[in-house]
Amino acid sequence: MLAKLTSKNRLTLPKAVVGKFPGARYFEVRAEKGRIVLVPAKVTSLEGLWSKIESLGITEKDIEDAVQWARRKK
């Protein structure tokens, strides 16, 4: 099957291919060995993410500190 890349950098995937991934709305995109590879991405809700963070005992202050640390000049 062919898919055409438009001048606006858009690609329409064939229905026959997309139909094999019901419910997939987002895809991870990467280049491997001269090919474009699309992998359905699992998107989690922010509520689930915050729940996991809280269960690990991580506070908003911990996150702020981590961001500050990551942004520091080296």
C-alpha cells in the first residue's frame, strides 16, 4: 500500500492498516534502518500519572526541585 506525504508534511494512513489498531489515536514515530516506523502509543491520563506519583511519595516540591536541577547551567 502507498501513502502520500503532502506539502504540509501530512501523511494519511490506509484504512486497512489503521483498522488493525482499533482505538489507537497516537503513534510513536521513529526512523529505523531507512524506514519510518509507527508504533501505537499508550496515552495515560494525568489523573493516573498524579496517582502514581503520589503512591511513590513524590511531592510537587520534589518535582520543582528536579526541574530546577535539570535546568541548571552546567
